[in-house]
Amino acid sequence: MAKGKIVIIDHQQSSRQQLQKFLEKHDYEVVSVADGDRGFLTTLKERPHCVILETVLPGLDGLEISAKIRKEDTLKDTKIIVHSTKSYDYDRRRAEIFGADEFIPKPLKNSQEFIDRINNLVQDDIVVEFWGGKRHNPGTGRRHSPLRRKYLMCCRRNSWSATNYF
């Protein structure tokens, strides 16, 4: 059984095929598209758990697609990952402003980290590493939600008490 459905929107065929094979190997159902206009329509039709998109695309660019996805009520729970060669801080901030949940630069340096980040987003899970251990907690999936900010502030103070968290 598939872990979730993912739509890949990237104009580079080799990049799409590489990601599709990798994600299918990790039990995801994958649909890939080469341009922005068809990518957005496919996303509306498929209603995936996650969209992985490039910023530079023919037709609609990746940031426009991200903003349109965020405006659609039927796609409000869809996670957005911007996977781009444009990896300056400015590009990361713009992706976040347009609604992206994650920004992963190309090329992939660590495939295990990539799949872990996708798994955490799709499962709506927050992973916090501390003192050599990991703790998984359900999250809102949005990077800067008030709940997550408060949770991370508690983690930084090394306080796991429920009174500080809630």
C-alpha cells in the first residue's frame, strides 16, 4: 500500500524520472508533470499529499503554483516542497512566503535525509533531535505555526513538561 500520493512538477525529464523512481522505491504513488500549467491542473485533479516542484517552469512558475495551491480549499492539507537549483537564502524566503513547507536544494546531497523530510511532512510529524536521541510529535505541517513555535521554544529550554507545551 502506498504511503501517500506525490505530484512532481519539474521541467527536467532526468530530474523527474530520478525522483519518481526514488519515491516509488519508498512506496509512494507518484505522478510527474513537465510544465506549470499542467502541473497545477494535475494537482487539482489528483489531490496529492505532497507536491514537489521546481521554481523555474514553463507556464506558471513554481512559486505561482505554490500560492495557487494555498488558495484552494480542497488542497489546504497538501504539503509543498520546493526542490530547486536556486538555493540562495532569498529564494528560500520567497518559497516560504508563497506557501512552501520545505525547501530542498538540487542536487540531492543526502537521499536518506530527503526521504526522511518527505516522510515527516506527509505523516505531519515533527522530529526534534536532542542529546543524541529523536522525538517524534504530531505537528501542524506548517513551518511557522504558533503551536510548533511554542513547541520548539519549549524544546530549546530542554523542558518537556506538558504545562509549558500546552
